[in-house]
Amino acid sequence: MQHEEAPLESLATDAPAPRPRVVALLNQKGGVGKTTSTVNLGAALARFGHRVLLIDLDPQSNLSLHFGVEGSPEQRTVRDLLLDPSCGIDDVVQQARPGLDFVPAVTELALVEGELAAMDGMQGVLRGKLESARGRYDVVLLDCPPSLGVLSVNALTAADEVFVPMQAHYLPLRGLEKLLQTVHLVAQGLNPSIRVTGILLCMHDGSSSHARAVIGEMEAQFEQFRAADVPWSGACVLQPPIRRNIKLAEAPSFGKTIFDYAPACPGARDYRELARGLLERWGLSTDAFDGGPVRRVRAARRSAPTSGSKPTPKPQRKSSRKSTRSSKPAPKSTSKSTSKSMRAPKRKPKPKPRAKPKPSKSKPVARPARAPEAPRRARTGRGRIRSGGLSL
């Protein structure tokens, strides 16, 4: 008795495309390196062979200017993506480099918060738009504005994890507490799966004792929440920190990433190693980096001699020392010069000692009494930073 086999079409199921990993780079303080880190970290991930999308949510549109794109009336931007229901990712995306796309922003994005406030479900608009990015991108990086408004809440609702770019200073450490409170509120209702996974140190000076004290305080505070049910229970300081480097500030003026502008500078090496560590944590491939191994191979080929060529002799350097023998004979000394040299030098007269001033017989002026000194503040220990804690 023969059994009829079921057709393969009925057994096959349409599996949904994988969702990209969405990372929000957020800090309510400006000038800490959010845009620089978004651009160069995304460029490093793309050079490792992954598809990356950058979304500019900052009304200053610095990410767009980094790629040399200025907003125009006919250009569709992230403002249209958030306000126009018929606008999708394909309508606003632009290609910056192979494997690296971005969504530009305009200054009018600052007015979007008021318009989004009148919409139902305003916090989840961006998350719904990113559903069309399934299967097209591996990583999506969100460049958030320096505020905790509607645009930042949209980014937190759509994100899987949060990176906090900051400097290792005392005031940013105190501002970190307010940011974690905002993430905690979002995790309680809008996005329960969001996690703060890393502190990205930018413009870092490792030789500063103050920076080392701030890092030690952060790590000690995060260690207290390892077993707690909070979004930052797995947070850590990402390695390596991004060192202060002028090339990172020069690259945007040329419309280039740091890997196109100065691939051998310390900033490029830091972002490359940072991207490598993140990919290993996410379980993505880090086999080859486009631009790094090729230069080393070419340099080795230049230094290695070919099989049929003769080694070229090195040119001899001319000695910079002067010869002891002079070609011109020394001039003969005349009788007048010898007679002058034999004369005894004239002695200068000794200066007369100055007369000491006579002490005045005037009465001494009475000085006012000193004010009592304020009590000194007790020290809590050398190099100790008190952050006030990260408790809610």
C-alpha cells in the first residue's frame, strides 16, 4: 500500500526575516561624541562586512553633515518618516558607503515633537517603521538628540540596547543617573526588553587620575546591580575607550569617516577594536576588516625583494663632519697682533659699596587682626569620587 507524500510546499513555512539589532546612542548632554561614535562605529561595522543603517534623530543634523548632505525642500528625511504614514525606509534612505546607509535629518525636526504629541501611539512610530528593515540590515544605530523628549523616547521604544557616550568626568557621572531613570520608565511600559549594555568613553585621557577615579566609581556602582531587575544590570564600560584625537574632529569637514580620512590614527584603531568586541559579543563574524589587512600586505610586498631583481645598493651618506685639515693655510700672525695679545688686560675699578639706609624712627603701624579661618572640609580619601549612587 503506497502512501502519498505531502507536497513540499505544504511543509515549508515562511520564516520571518531576522530583525536587525537596534542600538540607541543616547545622552542628554551635548558634545560628548554621540554623532562621532554613531558614524565611525557604523563605518567600522560595515567594513567588517555587515549591513548597517544610521538614523539621524538630532535636529542639528550633524550626522547628515558628516556625510556632506544638507537638507533641501525636495529631499525626504526622517521628519517625513515619522509624520507621513505612507513614507517608508526605502523612501528616505541614502547610501554613504558600500554597506553603510543613513537616514538624514533637517532642522525642522525640532518641530516634530509637538506634532507627534497629538498622535495616538506617538512613542512607537519609529519602531513600526523599522519593521520594513527586517532582512535588509544587520545593525541599526540611532543618533539621539541631546534631550529626553519625544524623539529620544521613540528611539528607546525601538531599541534593543542603549550605549551611553560620555566623558570620564564628575558632572557626566551625575547626569547618568537621570538618564537611567528615563530608561527605567520606558522599560516599565513601552519597551520591557530594553537594556543599557555599555558606557562608551569618548575624548578619553587615560593619564588623568580623575578619569580613573570616575571609571572606578562607575564600575563599582554597576557591580551593585548585577542581581537586580533593572535595565542596567548588565552594563559595563566598553573597551577600548576612544582616545582624544584631532583627526576625529577633522574628518567631518571633509565629509569622510575616520577610516577614509586617517585610517592609521589612534581614533580609527579604537573604533575598529570597539566594533570587533561588539561583534564578538553579538555573535557576528569578524573575519576580515576592509582596509586593514590589505595595507599590511602591500607594505610587505614593497619591502620584500623579487626573485629576479638585484638588490639595489644603498646610497652612501655624505659625512656632515668637517675635515680637520683645511685647504686654505692659516693666516700668519703679524707683529702688531702678537704685541696686543701680550699686553696685560686692564683691570676695572671696583664699585664703591653703597651706604646702608638709616633706620627710621617712626612708630610702627598697627595691623588689623586676622579673621578666623573657616574649618577645612574633611577629606573622604584621595582620588575618591562620590556620585550619590545610581539608586532609583
